[in-house]
Amino acid sequence: MVAWELAVLWLATAMELISCSRDVSAGPKQKRPQGAPVPVLVSRAVEQEMAVQIRAIGNVQPYSKVTIRSQITGQLVKVHFQEGQEVKKADLLCTIDPRPAQAALAQARANLARDEALLENARIEFDREKRLFDSALISQDEFEKARANLNTLQGTVLGDHAAITIAELNLEFTSIRSPLDGVTGNLLVYPGNIVKAPDDSILTINQIHPAYISFAVPEQDLSVIRKEMGQRPLGVAATFQNMSVAAPEGQLTFIDNAVDPTTGMIQLKATFSNENNALWPGQFVHVALTLSTEPRAVVVPSSAVQMGQNGEFIYVVKADQTVEMRPLTIGIARDGQTIVESGLNAGEIVVTDGQLRLVPGAKVNVQAANQSEPGVSAQSTAP
């Protein structure tokens, strides 16, 4: 009996301990408070037109660049422009001392007058010798000498005409004129100095109407650029700091014929009319090359897109104020907005700030939602 009673007592004690253990473990679960909602900022995914662009840093280059040199050696006597001045084609820039060229032209004209007189006399002599030769009054040798003298003087007169042309050109070269419309640079030779042709540079003129912007893009973008460029002209916009005018717009006009093997980049050029002189040679600008336009792209603020171990994702706020972690396939990003190619529909609400405190299913407290400007998060600060 003692053994049986001990067994019953031991079993009752065990059952009581199990019951107490269940009560202890269940108690806190029933009394555990729900976590406080996480404060977040949100925005609504919108459907809108979005340009597909490639962005790069570009450098402004002159459409044409000419270094002005004198074509004759002489003294620079006068400069007819101010450094940095806009000039037109054929505007007078500099004057080289014209007196040596004028004297050479006068000498060439005097030589022509002399040789023309000698030629006329040789022609008369030849006619007389020909009549005498026809009458058998002079020898063949004398007649040939008269004809050779006539031919020599004819050649001399032709040479005098060429010398006059050269002298006239040299006199014209004493007035150095602009070969194009452009902006003058620094004056490298000042009046009073001897300019040696063709070694000495006087100044450089840059043509900036139109102007080029040169920029490089990764080689993987080359195929789509060439494809789109074959279908239509591709627009290019340029922006820069402290810009006080509308963003200059141009067109892509040049693709280099080889990829740089050291960088994997391909050089492109866009042509801008630059009528308001907004672009200046040597200036660095931000370039946006527009390839195409997606008319119905789903767009969210870029701050809403998060990166995880399995790729990009986003927190979507459901109707019960809890969040769902949604994997995404994203497209291009521009001006703080990102195109969502798949994984999200227009009209869904996404978290743009406060994601670090979120887990799937967490309750959220929306601080503000800016619906007047869809796709842009509110500027309130979460406590």
C-alpha cells in the first residue's frame, strides 16, 4: 500500500507542476502589449510619362578653333580688337607694316612696264628679221636668235605678272582678318614686335555659335544609342551650377569610331546652337541624353527603394496600416524618382522614410502623405 500511495502522490505532484508551467508560459502572452506603431513617411506610386535618359559629365568645346598667324614676316603696327571680343568673319584684326609690301608691289609693276617695252621692241625686231630671212638677206642663225629673244621676253612678262600677283597678296596679308565668327582669346604678340611667318601665333579664335559638348558613356549603352539614333534625332540637355537661363538643348551629332579600351567608355558629341552664350569652351556641365519616353511608367520616390540580400525591395502600406515587404524590378532613376518595371501598381502607398525600424507585418503610423505632388514624399520629420 505504501508503494501504491507513493506512486499516486508522485503522479499528482507531476500533474500540478505541468499545470503551473502552462499557466506561467501563457500568462505573459495574454498580457504582452502590442508594439507601438512605427512612424513613417509615405508617398503614392503614380503612373506618369518618364524619359529614359543617360546622364554624364560633359565638357564644352568650340565648334571650330583657329590660331591666327601672319602669312608674311613684318612688324605688327596695330591691333583692331579687344581681347575676348566677339568678331565676325572678315573683320580686321591686326595690321602688319604694309610699306615693304607696297614697295615690292611697286617694284614688280615697274619690272613689268620695262619688260613689256623690251617685248615690244623684240617683236618689232623679229618682224624685221623675218622679212629679211624670207628675202634670203640674213642667215638662219640670225633669224633664230631674233625669235629666241622674243620668246624670252614673253616669258619674262608672264613672270612679271606673277610677281605682281604675289606682291598684291603680300600687301593684302598685311591686313589680318578673321576667318570665322567667334570670340577672340589672349593677344600673344603686341604692337611693335616683329611677327615671323608662319611660326608666331598672334591669337586664337573660338567659334561658339554653335558649340559642342563632348561626353563619354559606358560601352554597354552604345547599342541602344545607335539604335535610337538611327530612328530619330536624340535630344541632349545640359545643366550647370548657378545657371540663370533655361537649360541649353541640342542634338547628338557624333559617336566616336572606337571604344577606349582602357576605360570602356565611348566618346559622344552633341551640337548646341548656344545663341545666348550659355555654354563656354572648357566649361564642365551635366548632360542628359534622352533615348526614349515611357508614357505610362509607374514611378516612386527613389528613397522608397531599398536594397536587400535578394535585390531591391519596397515597403508597401496595406489598408490595415501594416507593411508588406515587396520585391521589385526597377528601371532608371532620375531627379529623385525611380521607375518600377514590375512588383508595384500605380496608386499603392509606399514608405519613403523610416524603413530601418520596419519588419514585414509591422504596424505603422503615417506621419504625412503628400498627395498634391504624387510620387514625392512629405517633408515632415518622424519623431
